[in-house]
Amino acid sequence: MRNDFIFQKMSPLKRQILLVTVIAAAIMELIDTSIVNVALNYMSGNLGATLEDVSWVITSYAIANVIIIPMTSFLVNNLGRRNYYIGSIILFTFCSFMCGNATSIWELVAFRFMQGLGGGALLSVSAVVVYELFPKEKQATASALFGIGIFIGPTIGPTLGGYITENYSWPWIFYINIPIGITAAISCMFFLYEPLIKQIRQIDWAGIILLIIGIGSLQVVLERGETDDWFAAGYIVVLTITAIVSLTAFVLWELTTENPVVNLSILRFRSLSIAAVLTFITGMGMYTSIYLTPVVAQRLLGFTPTQSGLLLLPGSIVAVLALILTGKLLQKGVSPALIVLFGFLSFIYFNWSMSRINLETPAIDITLNLVFRAIGMALLTVPLGTLAVSSLEAKDMPQGTAFNNMMRQLGGSFGISIINTYVARRIASHRMDLITHINEENPISVSRIKAYTSAFQQKGFNIFDARQQAMQLMEKLVVKQSSFSSYLDGYFLIGLFFAVVLPLLFFVAKRDKKRPLVIPSSDH
């Protein structure tokens, strides 16, 4: 049964303060999933580390996040929601400060991992609190409000990180969390309530250990596989075997133990299982598009980090409006599956359009493409969460919500790993295709080389040196075009993933008309 304590005891002002607090905390956590991406070069130089080592700053946070999210419901039940949430904010804030003060790369990685552990609660628990702050008839509005945070966080992360790094210094990408974290912790101490006290159950230590080992190993393989040439590296082979064995043992254990840390039996609900797959693909689309677009804009089209951020701005504004519209449509009884369908179609169109741009495509065209991405993500964020829990009982909703959130994070990790591998392979293919056309039988390449040679001769080079300079310039153009074409292939591949899973929507059972539209509750 839904807990109505807040409607009886909390004033509207207190509810509004708590609403702003938990949404801000969730946005803060989501921003930190991507804010460091544009600061890696600065960290590398400042800490005297290689780019390969400093990339563990991203990897460690992702590993901690994916480990802790499926454990959220278990920790809430055993520690109490108020204690766990406030403790997580404090841990996240303290580790943000320590990350900014790190004097070595591995010190930064360690505190970044602990920051990720603290950040896990800021997403799942915040979502539940937001839903509780609205009456049943306005639950779709709650979903839309929280969906804005889920969408905006990863979107503005790279832009904010680029602006801070360019105008201040990289430690400030962590320091900005401190005032927000302190304010959120104090606010929650006064206003966050404990909805229901449950008897502490026996701790599933075996499940926790297997989950940490399995997910941790899998994340390292995904994050580092491409960098170290996958199975050519011995530790990748070992971690792959470890992940398979640990996760298999974890599934078998959780299905048979009396008090599982993650209740996998909820996957018997078809709506949750299908929603989890769709959410996984959505995570791939969300994180790979945020990864690919700044790379293409900055490295190949010559945009600054600030200009790259401006490309995303119109889409973010449209997304807010689309999220509000989505909430109203859900409230009027429109099927979540129907909204998800249009969200997938929008995202497929975005990826198809981006796969067809060229090096002369104006910024306005890319911006318009990103608007379709924003619309697609807005149409997916809330309805997928609603679809995931639409057939669950109240007691299973926290586990269902946490599992769905984990699938989004895993989708992002898988997506970036797949894209890095695919792009690297396609660069070699495109390079070979281009080189075969640079020969004396191709009048276009002959004309281009002659023009470059003449230009260098006019700058004072002799004919031999001018010819060498022309060929080097042609090589740079080949490398640039090969990379550009490969990234466009990456967009197309992600769009293909969306298209492949789209038929799953037809297998979603129609929601029982007698059952009201359900949104995750906190009745843990």
C-alpha cells in the first residue's frame, strides 16, 4: 500500500524543498558520469599519468555505479532509506572533495570509485522519493520531472566539464559538487522521512561478493578491452572468465537463496523483462550519442567544447517540453508501449541522419538532428520506467526500478565499448578504400596532388619537397576522412540496434485495465 504520510504531515513548501533537493542530487550524480570526459588530457598532464592510466577515472566510477545500483533496495531495507540516502550524499560529496585534491592518478581513481558507490543511491532512491511527493493522479507529472534530470544530466556533463576545464582548472569539476552535496544533505536531514520500518533481514554476503566480482570484472573488460586489444591481453582473458563464472553463480544463488540481495525472480514479469532490454538499448543510445557527437564535432569538424555544447542546447530545451507532454499523455492513459515506439523511431531517424553528414555539414543541420535525438530520449525515459513496473506488485517495484536503472548503465558501458571497437575496425577498412583511389589513373587524385604541390612550391619548396608535402597532406586527409566515415558508421550501427529490438514492443502484454497506472513506490 502506498505511504501517504507526506500528504498528511508535510506542508506543500516542505514537499517542494525536498523535491528540488532529490532532483538536484540525481542530476549531480548523472552529470558526474560524463563531466570528466573532456578533462582527461588536463588530468594526464597535471598528474604525470598516461592517457591510458587516467581513463581509469571514468572506468572506476562506472564500475562502482553498476555494482551499487542493483543493491539499492537491499541496502534501503537493511539500513533505512533516510540513513542510506543521507550517508550516500555525504560519501559522494566527501569523495568529490578528495578527487579534486588528489596528488596522484591512483589516488584519484580510488576516490572516484568511492564517489561512484555514493552516487548509486542518488539515482534510484531519488526517483522513488519524487514519485512519493505527488498524489496518485499526478504520478506521470512526477515521472516527467525526474525524467528531465535523467536526460539533462549526461547531456550537459561534457559541456559543463569543458567550460570549467577551459576557464578554471580540472579539480573544479569535482569541487562544484561540494555546495550542492552539503545543501542536499542538510535538507534531507530536516525533510526526508522514513516511509516504512522493516525488520533487518539476514545479509546475503555471498550474493554481494559474487555481484561485485562479476560486475566489476565485466565492466573492466568492457572499458579496457579495446585499449588493450581485447583477448591479446592476459588480464582481459582472466577477467572475462571471472565475469562469466561469477555472474552465472550469482544468478543461480540469487534464485535459490531465501534473502537475495537482488530479487531476480521479478524477471518473470514479461513487461519488466522486455522493458529491461529496451532500456539497455536506450542506455546504449543515450551514452554513445553523447560520446560520439563531441568527438566528431571537436576532433573532425573543429568545434570548441563550448560550441559542441551549444549544438546540444536546443535539443535539451525541446526535450524538457517533450518530457512534460509525455507525462500528460501517460496521465491520459496513452499506452507506454506506443510512446516508446515513437521514441525508438525518433532515435532511429537521428542515427540515420547523423550517418549521412559530411565534413561540410553546417552546424544547424547537426543541431536539428540532435533535436530528434532529444525527442527520442524524452519519449523513452519516462514510459520505459512506467512500462518496467506496470505489472509489478508494490513490494517488487523498488527492485524493478533498480534493475531497470542498472540496465541503462550497462547499456551505456556496452555501447561505448562496442562503438570503440567497431570504429577502430572501420577506420582500417575506410583507409584501404580511400588509398586504392589515390593513383595515377584517378584524375581527381592526380589533380588534387598537383594543386597541393603547386601550393607548396609557391611557399618556397623545391619540386621534390613540395611533392612530399603534398603526399603528407593527402595522408592527413585520408586519416581524417577515414575516422569521420568510421564514426558515421558508429551512428548507423546504434540505429540498427534500435531497429532490431523494436519488434519486442509487440510482445508486451496489455496492462490490465483494472490496474491503475503504476509508478515506482517506496514501500520497501
